[in-house]
Amino acid sequence: MINQYREKFVTPEQAAKVVQCGDWVDYGFGGGFPELMDKAVVARKAELRNVKIRGGLVIHPRIEVVECDPEQTAFQYYSWHIGDYERKLQAQGLVKFMPTLLRNLPVLYRNGHIRVDVAFVPVSRPDAQGYCGLGLSNYAWRTIFQAARTVIFEINEYFPTLQGVDGSHRVHLSEADYVVEGKHDPIPVRTYREPSLTDIQIARLVVNEIPDGACLSLGVGSIPFTVANLIAQSDLKELGCHTGTISDAYLAMYRAGKLTNRCKEQDTGRSTWNLCMGSQEMYDWIQEDAALFYPADLDYVHNPQRMGAYTNFISINGGVQLDLMGQENAESAGTRQLSGIGGQLDFLEGAFRSKGGKGFVCLASTHKKKDGTLQSNIVPFIGGGSTVSGPRTLIQYVATEYGVACLSGHTLRERAEAMIQIAHPDFRAELSQYAKEHFL
């Protein structure tokens, strides 16, 4: 079967010739990265101008098109979501950020709001019928390459080969214009720092709010990861997974016998996700136990209506700042972009729609400034230049080490009073004075 597609197989250097000056080229999102095509396009630097590359949340240790061209004459790099490596590049002025809700990405491509000329799609080795898995990142690939002028599959020999139980995570060689293969570096891993005492205090409060049989969406970051580890040590049982990014947090719950997905009204018995980022153990798990997972695209996973059909859908994410009305900054320090909103609002809305659902934004009550003094993360208002990532209308629960505030269904004054109760004691008087003056 594969032999009939052999004419599509070319070297990365040959495939790179399809890229033209002024093109928009999609690299994808998260752990899936077109390493060979990235290097092959760089080899054409001298003959290319104004090629615009789109990606996001990259964990690959190097993006060659950025590193090779600090003047940005041949290549310009755009990110939907700033990852750790991209943040370093951004500090050098080498990354342009594009804010979006992840669930809107397929609409942007499908309805022509943005242009894609060439798609570099990282895939797993094909099976005997010519089907490839989308590896670590289903993303919105099918929508993207249906809109692209040219589609190039890059086979990564390290990628897990799962294709989704009903083909939700697979593509076929016939859908590519060209296919490249070669030697890759091992898949980069994503790790988390050891939790602080504050992380543990917050996580304990949140775990106490989770019922048996709940379906969990855990964001990336230390607090969601700590929640999972505490769940693994708890008496909770029969939990499910429907999440944007599956990680070692879910592996910890699975090993403890907590993650069974038996109570899920959809995808029963399987963990539903769009991206996978974690340790090599995590990647081995989705390879060896592929039947336990339902990887699917953004239209499916990030759909709040679908999440709302679950009972007790629980969304847990981190934040940077919240103000007394409940507005959240999840992604910036002033005008400096730290990450992106990703799917946080998608899953907060999904929790709102769910019977028994709860959406949590978790953060420490304070952070230390460079001079060592404490600054409150609960503020009177989100400061000028900072991002309001989450509107007050979507923030349901806020958790700090001092408690959990429920905001939905309350007046501005009641919201302010609830937020003050979970602020650090050193800042409560100042916050109370502001609330007294501004919320009648």
C-alpha cells in the first residue's frame, strides 16, 4: 500500500523548494515540531525574503529559522502561545505574538481570516495502509492543511503511533503533497518544578472541591500538577479526563488507580485530549496503551458545549493576577507577554455549562519583586498594559493559599469582599479601602 505513494517521498531539501518569498508557513503547536523541514528551509535563507512562520508553545530546544536570521529579512516568526524557549527569543525581539482563543483557530483558517501557504505537518511512521498518527499534537492540523497550498508530512521516528480509536488522530499519505523522513533528535520533554508549600496549600483546597466521578481538565503549570499528585494520594475515585493538554499529571492519577474515565458520558473509558507534553514515560504510556486515549482536534476537544454535557466537569488553571471584580490576567507582566490564553477560557466556559461543574483559577496570593518585597497578586484593578485574559463574567472560583472565593452570581461589592478574604493579610486593608470607595 505504501509503495503507491513512494513518488511523494522526497528529501527535506527538495520539499523546501515549495516555499516562496512572502509565504505563510505553519509549523504547528506544542511538542510536535518539523525539525527536518525547519533546517531545510534555513538552507534557502539567501534566496528567500519575508517568509512568515507560525507556531506556538514550542518545547523543541531550537527554532532554526529564528536563530539563523536575527535581522528577520528572510524569516519572521509568529506565535499563538509563548512557550519557555519562545519567551527567550521574544526578549530579543525575535517573536511576534498573536492573541487568540485556541477554539477559534480552526475558524480563522477555515473561513479565510488568515492565510496558510505551506503546512509542515509532523506525523508518526505510517502503518501498512499508509495511515500516520499526528503524534503529540493533533492541534487543528486537518483544518490547516485543507486550507494550504502545499502540505508536507514530516515522519518522526520517535513519535507515538496512536491514531485515535476511530481515526480521530490520523492522516493518510494520500493527503500530503510531499513526505519527508530522516533522523530526528529524541522528543524534548516538559518538566515541572517541585511544588512550593504555597502550591500544596492551594492544591489541597481545590482537591477538597472535587467529587468522585468528576471529569478533569488540568492546565499546564505547577499548581494543576500538584493537584494531580494530591489526587493520587487521596480517596477520590473514578475520575475522567477531557483536557487541552495531557501530561504526567494524568499519568500520576492513572498509576494510582484514580483515572478510569468510566463515569464520562462521552468517550467513556478514554482520556480525551488535543496535545501531549511531558516526560518520556508519558510518551511511552500513550504509545503502549493507545486504546485508553481519545486524541482529537481543537474543534472537538475545546468545544464548551461538549464539556457542558459532562456531569461535574472541573477545570483547573493558573493565573498571574486577579482584580477585585474577578477580571483575570493569565498571560502578561505589563506589556511583556509571558504565555497566552490558550484554551483556559474554553474550559472555564465548559465548566460553567456542566451540571455540578466548577472552573478554578489558582494563584499564590503574592509574589516577590526583584528587591525582595512582596507584591499582591490580588489587585484593585488590572493595571494599564496588562492583559485582561478572563472577563469577570467567566471567572467562577478563585483559589489562593488563603481559601477559595466563589464569584459567580454575586455583585461587584460581594466579589470584592470574597477576593479580599483570600488575599494576603498584609494587603487586605488597602484592598478594602479601594472596595469601599469604588463598589457601593
